Amino acid sequence: MKEQLYILFCESPFQANKVDEDYEDQFISAKENGFEIILFNFEDLTSTDRFSFATKRIKPNEKLVNVIYRGWMLTPKQYSILYNDLLSKNFKLINTVEEYQNCHYLPDSLKFIESRTPKTVFEKFDSGNGIQKLIEKSKVFGQKPVILKDYVKSEKHDWETACFVADASNIDNLKQTINKLVELRDKYLNEGIVVREFVELNDLTIHSKSGMPLTEEYRLFFCNKKLVGIYDYWEEGEYKLSKPDTTEFEEIAKMVESNFFSMDIARQKNGELIIIELGDGQVAGLPDKADRNKFYKQIKNCRC
């Protein structure tokens, strides 16, 4: 008998025992592909005093079963709480806490992708001299342009003020951009700040709302080291009819210490492909153009 497969979604913040509205299409596709669905309360999990109630409506299972989470991003600490709460009820998330952080935090991902991703430096953020340490490390870029983000996310829609620095040797501008990034990320800042060499990517278009340049990028998902699918990253812009060859990236994926993760790749202006970053597959967004039903069918095939 084949193992019963489970997907964990966030429940609606407005109605108990109903899936979060933003994941309703994925909920339907998962059910149509034979997954059992369980729900937890995301707001409880991410609060400071109600996290112990997040899984209260999930009944213990008779035997240990595997489950894949598909939902909003969690810090490693929040993921750890969820992982252990579910395990106590005989539900085991597909990635351990360490495997989650391996792909969720860019500095933890570098050991897998460093040879195929832009030069990167990073520093944990604190109220002390973290920024000064980061500026010192950034001297390796010389006068090259760089982009900034925290360990997980950027403020790329504030491209000119909180993401892009045209000359890394311009210390005042670099510091100003770091401070703006910290201000915008605020309480959602993830662990520290990353500075990466800016590389010229193949242009698609200019974002209609933010004015941010959109480039030819793709999101790949891997489950149990197998490619689930490759998807156009952006809604806007005209992609080529044929997707890029993923052979090289499938080989790299075999070395990544995670059972379910995403890999974002992009085409440079010279035609070569690079890895932008990894993400835990449970919290990586499914691009709008992706066929939801096919996505869950492929996950099922990888799990069986």
C-alpha cells in the first residue's frame, strides 16, 4: 500500500477550519491529486504568546506520516516550533529545521551554490558594529555595483533606495542604502544583511508599478532531488518559448541538503545561466503562471 501523502496549509485568518484564501487554488489542486489536507493557525504560530495553540485543531495520527507545508515564510525558530508540535502528533515535515535553514537563509545556501552564484558577503545585523563590519567586507567588490537584501528577502521594489548601489566603494551611499533596507524590513528583517555583486541579466521589461527592472529568471522546484518543474518567475515581460536546459542545475540539486527546495536561476546578458538563490520549497511562492494541478501531481510522483 502506498503511503498516504499530506499537505499542511495555513487556515484562513477570518474563518477557522478553512484554508487561507491566498492558497485556495493550491488547496484544491492538492486535494484533486489525492493529498490529505491539514490546517494550522499561522497567526498563532507567529505570535509571541499563542504559538502553542497553532496546531490545536490537528488530531494526533495513529502512525508517523510525512507532510509537506505550503504556506507563508517562517523564521527557523517558528519552523522549529511547528516541526516539533507536528512531530508530537505523528506528522513529520519533509525538511528538518536544519534542512529548512539550509535553503531559507542565503548564507547557509552558499556552500551548495557558491561556484554558480554572484560573489556574496554577509554579516549578522545588530545595533552594534554589524553595519561597519559589512561595509569592510564589501571592499572586495571594489567599484562594482552591488545589490542588498537580508538573509531571505530584498526590498527590490524600492530598487534605487534600498536595494541597488551603483558603486560599492561609495561608502556613504552604501551605508545609506543599508540603513534604508533595515528601515523598510523593520521587525521582519531576517538575521542579517547580504551584499552581492550585481551582474547584468537579460532584460525582460520594467515593472509596471515599481519601475524595477525585470530580468529573465526562472524558479525550479526539487523534491527528493528530482526536478518538479521549471516556471517563468515574472508575470510581466515576454519569455522565450523554450525553457533553459536544467541538466547542470539538476546535478547541483543532488548536493543540496534538503528534501524539498526551490532554485531561482537567471540568464546573463552573455547567455550564461547563474543561480540567484535557493529557497525552502515549503515557503517558496509558486509563480502565477505555474499550473497548480501539474505542480501537485509532480510532487506526488516524487513522493511515491
